[in-house]
Amino acid sequence: MPRHDVLVIGAGLAGQRAALAAAELGVSVAIVSKVHPVRSHSNAAQGGINAALGENDTWESHAFDTVKGSDYLGDQDAISIMCKEAPEEILHLEHLGVPFHRNAEGKLGTRAFGGASQARTYYVADITGQAIMHVLYEQLMKYSDKVDRYEEYFTTALALDDNGHCCGAVMRNVRDGSMELFEAKNVILATGGNGQIWRPTTNALICTGDGIAQAYRIGAPLMDMEMIQYHPTTLAGKGFLITEGARGEGAHLLNAKGERFMEKYAPNKMELASRDVVSRAEQTEINEGRGFPDGTVALDITVVPKKRIHEALREIVLVGRDFAGVDITREPIRIKPGNHYTMGGVKTDTDGATEVPGLYAAGECACVSVHGGNRLGANSLLDTLIFGRRAGVHAATRAKGIGFSRVSKAVLTDEERQIESIIGRERGSGRRVSEIRKELGETMDKYVAVFRDEEGLTKALETVRRLKEEAKDAYIDDKGTVFNQDVLGALELGYMLDCAECACVGALHRTESRGAQFRTDYPERNDEEWLKHINLRRGDDGPEISYSEVTITEWQPAERTY
Amino acid sequence: MATYTLRVRRQKPAEDNDQALAEPYWEDFEVELDPTLSVLDGLLQAKDQQDGSLAVRCSCRAAICGSCGVKINGQSTLACKTQIGEAQEAADRKHPDVDAGGADVPRSNGNGNNVITVEPMGNMPVIKDLVTDMESTHWTKIRRVTPWLLDDGNPPERERIVPPESMVDITQTIACIQCGACVSSCLSMEADPDFIGPAALAKAYRFVGDPRDVDTEARLNDLAQDPHGIYDCTHCFSCVDACPKGVAPMDQIMRLRRLAGHDHDIDDRNNGRRHETAFVKIIEKKGTLDESLLLQESYAQGIKGKLKPSKAAIKGLLGSLPTAIRGIKTGKMRSLPKLIPGIHPKLPGDAQDHVKRIYKHAEEHREELNLYISGVEDDEPAEVGASAETTVENAEERRDS
């Protein structure tokens, strides 16, 4: 049985950063991932990473922009930590070899990004996430004697000891189907968001909320699950992302009449208002008949010089060419708001610790909360690295002070039985797993999207609960052991449904409009009643609701205009 | 919406032994989708609606995660990046007469339509269906090139100051998503499985080209001296065609060669540098390749076409004879007179002067093979294709010699 001081689950940026930070403190570390680490979804972060590193910039300014962007739901202690530690982290990455863009003097150069009062986004063309993640993976290869890598190992459940402390996890080796209990003094979840609950989404097929649901199932509360970001520029139908960096480089948003409509919604920041504001503006144009017949508006990148596009937005040139048949250097591209980011997640403190001792969470699966009601562009990479590192350090330090607990193998047996039972279901005994997944995605995108109301949210919640029942006897085709993706898909569906239920319950419960949650039946922000986090704990009849205070240190809630 | 037939090469674990594979077979999946959707969308539809046991790695669907490397109609690529309508057109172009026999795989779906074939990547063992073992091949080769920055151990307080274009330069290789399509398509690796290969060598350039790395000379020496290193590439352009991200691995290998042989003056024991220089000199002198001079020039440099073979050259020539004879026997070397010195035709008119001018230009202007810097790609796709074909022929010739 593999045994480690720190077991990191998920190998995107947060996971890799956590593993490296823990290993530096000399404890034994394993990192497991259901896909090869470089396939992780941190790849998709195109535009950059924020830090107040410039001479005229301050961490306070970055923090204030983040607080305002969060619609005052972000916790200001966590935001302050993130913004203070950002410059050092960027320099650390530079020293490891990330080829950040340089200015003419050869120093780190920046680009403008949404919701920011200064150009403080550091970047590598439009593949920033990929570049950083590949450099961290280089470090994992370099330190292979200090960090054990388990690539293509699927975590099915977390293990608790008799005291209710997290003490490991059950793994299925995807390659041969063998199941094993991985023992650990601490487990760090870095499993990413749950965007696959929506269809379409910018998120990869692997973003199924596994860690969020697994933490929820062993009693950790989830927070602000209703806060779901719709990104302003995604390709219609396919959901592919067009980086905010395009607007950062100067691209315009146009409606079907050719009007630069952001003048009406955000006269100062225009296209670079925060994402919830821009997405609502676009959706309003579309809903009021000023979009194109296919339910889109246009992003005009042709105003950016061609050489600059090729150098700084190359990925978008490829996305336009390969997935939309559009040469973005010559013509505008049709876009619409699309599901993009999970602001909520497993509730943690600023060291990544959840309420279950021994269990940590970092990155998109966690809710510290630095993003509150709306995440600023280029703050997600920062979140993964800062809180990944902090969780790694804290978990390693904790591991030094405690021994391994006695782990019962019952959880392994339970998981093996669960998988046997899924494989044992007869073809035609219920619905196909893929059908349920599709209905879930379409339902969520219809009712739990940019604009919401009680009627729609109620429908969504009812649908999710029906699908949860149907999932219990949904069948799969693959009965084998080697690379059985079918059975993993059935497990993922279960995680997705738990997360979806929480998103619906949160959205229905929060009777106000704040950040990404816009209720047409409650169109105003209501600080008196709702300046608080919604916490959801697993109960017998679905999520049990409680609240926690928003930490406010320096910045009092104020009206939000861009 | 249109209907397509995906003919998928499948392979499952043997029934009695999980460690071994059963015989591969082809299975057809009829899928219905918009022509602008991808072959991956087609495979996922088949998996969702017909057979969930069909194994294919995939995640992002947007050509950034590098999971879904496969061969479509024989061409290594990403399934998510290939539009199914275009794959159908490619299949139709490849086999205009659908019902004609003779192909190793039947190309018709029985209704007079071509099928789109989907196979696992090449140069890697199959685990199941379209899933290959990249760990024992691709990743082992990546680890071979010391794939991390070797710095001086004393990072400055702030960032390192470097020329801005150097970062843009290595961004082209950082753009590699490790999908393995280039490895799958690599003809040299087919012949020499130990070849470090296009992906790992592109990764090596990422460090060699990085001014922050302090081990440039040692890296270059290592890659040049390795008998399976930079001189193992035959210039066939397959990896350039296969790469979904414009990394152009072969270009990076050529840049490594230029840095090793020209800039760092590394004389490798594989005779790679001298062989390459021989090509350059012969073309400079004759405009086209006079193969009768190639070996001699490679082994006894500086003679510039006058036949005065040295001992080393004779030894090298003799050592190469079995290869040459094999070439003649198998019909690869079709023109025997080419091997007779002195009869190679000159270029007509003043063409040789044009060649010389090109050489002069190349000496005065160092062109870097980097799209991020030149900022243009595929403006003239037809021309790019044509030049690629010409070079494939050259590569063939070179392997003969």
C-alpha cells in the first residue's frame, strides 16, 4: 500500500505547485492524476497571471480590483495574501524557466486585462497556463526522487480514519483497473472545477468536479457553489475559449448593427469591464434582438496590428482557423458568453485547510474565497499557485508533527463493490450514462446561466434530482479492466450531479444579484441580507444550508461601476 | 448534418491475459454530425451512443491538452483538430475509386462512400484501441534530454534580464503540447526506434535557445555525439506536417545542428556535421546533388569536387558499400550512372550564379526558422505543400547515399 506524508490529488497548476512546495520541506510526497499531468486543464488559461510587480503598482491596488471584481463577496484577508505574495511567485516562476514576455529592456512586460486598474498581467503569448504548467512538470521530472508520480490513476473516494480525519484515498489504476488504498497523513485536493456540468462549456471533459464532490461526501462544506462564471468570449456551440487577452490587446465587441455596445454598459472600462458585466451586456444585446441570428455578437480583433496578433494571440489565430473557419486577422469572429469557471468549491482557510482535518484543497476546486461572486481574468493562475504552495507547505508541516493513523480497508472494499455493481448493470436496465450527462448539461446551461430566476432554478433542481435517481441504474458498455473509461464516466456523473445539486440550491437560495449570480426576480445587490457566504453540507435530504461571514478588512462594500 | 463512417482500428486485451493484446481488427461506426465538427466529436458520438468501450484519450477538445493524438486516413494528428468534413474530403482524394481493390484496408463502406480511417499513433505500443503507451516511448525520450532549466544556481533578486526576442523564440517550442503526433509520424524513428525524435529534440531546443540556461555547450555536444541524436533526422518534414501547434520540430532540429556544428564547432563522431556540410558544398558548386561526391566529401572535407580520396574517405566509402548495394538491390537507387564521378550535369544558363547569390544571402542574413518571430504561417498553403514534397524526395535520396 503506497504511503506518503502528503498525497496530492490532481496535477494541474495547484497540484503540481503543492507537491513541489511540500517536497521542498523534505516530506514524502505523491501526486496522482486521472490524466497525464500535462493534460490538466490549467493548460487552457491563455491570457496571463496578475501581480503588482511594476514600479508604480501596489498590492493594495491589485487587491482592491479583486475585491471590487468579486462584488465584495471575496474574503479580504485571503485576497490580501494572494496579492501580496503574487510578485514573489512570478519571480519564482521566471527563475524556474517560464519564458514570460519581455519589454524592450528585457524586463518582464505586461498586458491589460479586464477589471484591472493597471496593466499587471504577465504572460507567455496566449499560452500562459500551458507554459507555466509544462515548466512545473519539468520540475517534477527533475525531482522525481522526491515526488512520486502516479499518472493516469483515478481517485474514486477519500478515506477517513476513526477520528474523522482524512487519511488517504482509493485509487483505480486506469491502465489495468487495479484498485488500491493510498495512505497519507494529509491529502490535498487540486482537482479543478466542475464546468462539465454545463453544456457547452470552455472546460475540458475532465472537469467533472470529482474532488469537490468527494470532499462533500466525507463532510467538508462547500461554499458559494452558485457563483459560476460565464466568460464573455466563447465560440457558439462548441464553447471554445477566446482569451480576454484579445480585448486586452484592444479588440472590440460589436453587435449585429456594428455598434460598440459596451459604451452603454461600461463607459469607462468598455470591453475590459469585469467578466460578469461584459457577459450580461452581451446577453442583453442578444436577448433584445441586436445580436446575430445564431445568438452571438462579434469580437473584432482586426483592430489589433497583424504582427502583434501573430506574436501575442497565436493560439486564437489557430482556434479561429481550425474551429470556426475564420481568419481573425481579417474578419470579426462570432462569440457569446459561455460557462467557464467555478468560483465556489470546497471551503478552505488561507492555508488551504478544509474543515475535515488532514484534508486540504487548492485551486479551482477550493473556495478560499478570493474570487467571491466574480473572478477577475488572470487571477485564477495566481490563485492556483499561491494557495497550492500554501497548502503544500502547511500540509508538509502538519505531517511532520503527526504519525500515520490506522486506516480501515472498508472504504476500498466499498469502492470495489460500487464499481462491480456499475459494471454488472444490464444493458437497457436504465438510461445510458451519456444521455443523463447530456440532459444535465443542457438543463444547467438553460436555467443556471447568465440570467436566472426562481422558476428556472426550481426546474433545474428538480431535473438534477430526477437525474440523480436515474443515475443509480444507468448502464455502461465496457465490462473490462484495461482503460475502462466507461466506468470512470459513470463515477464522474455521480460527482457532477452532487455539484450540480449544490449549484442549484445555492442559486435558488441567494435571493439577490451579485457578481455572476443575476436573478431577474431579484435584480439588486442586497448587502444587508446577503453579504455572506452560503455553506452547503451534505445531509440526508440534500445539501444543508448555513452561512459564514465575508471577511472585510479595508474595503467597505460600494456600488460597482466600470 | 451529414453521415460519416469512421473505420476504427481496435485492439483489446487478450481474453485470457490482461498483459497481452488480442489481434487488432477494424470496426465501422456510422455517425451523424455537422461537417465542421471534429473527428473526435464523431468518436465521442460513437462512444456515447453505440459502444462505450471504444477507448480514446481526450480532454480539452480544443487542441491544447494534447490527449487525442491518432492517425486519421494515415496522417498523424489530433482528432479534435481535424474537422470531420475535411477528413472525408481527404479520404475521397486519397481513394477516388472507392470500390477498387488492392488496398490493405477496404476503403468503402459498402454504399459507395469512402470511410474515414482512425488508427492509434505509430512508433508506440497500443494499450487499447486508440490509446497508446506514451510513457515507454515519448516520455522516456523527453526525459533523455534533461528537460529542465539548468541555471547558475544564483537567481537574481528580480527577473533575469534577457533579450525580448529570445523569449518569443523559445515560445514556439514551449507551445508543444506533448501530443506525440510528430513521434507517431517520424520516419527516422521507424527505422531507428532509439532516435531521440522530433518532440524531445524540440524540447531540447527550448533549453538550448534559452539564454538563462548555462549548459548550452554540453547539451549540444550530448545531442550531436549521440548516434541517435540530431543527425539521425532525415529532413522528411513529416513532423512539421503532423504538428498541430506549429512547433515545426524539424526546424528546431536544424537549428540545433546549426548551433552545434556551425556556432559551437562541435565535430561529432557520427560524421553528421561533415555529411551535412558536404551537401551544402556540393550544391553550392553544382546546383543539384552530385551523389558521386557525397561520401567522399563527407569523409574527406575540403576537396571541393576534385577526386583525391583520402584513406579515411576510402574507408568510409567501403563501409557504406553494403548499404549502397542494398539500395540498388531493392530498387531504391535507380540511377547507377549517378554514382560515376564527373558526369553530373551542370545547371543550365546562369542558374548556378543564382544559387551562389542565395548562398551569399544566407551567409549575410541569418534566417531563424521561427514562426513566432516571422509572424507568418500558411499564407500560401499550396507552396508550402510543394516545397515539403520536394524535400521528402531529397530526404529519400539522402538515405540512399
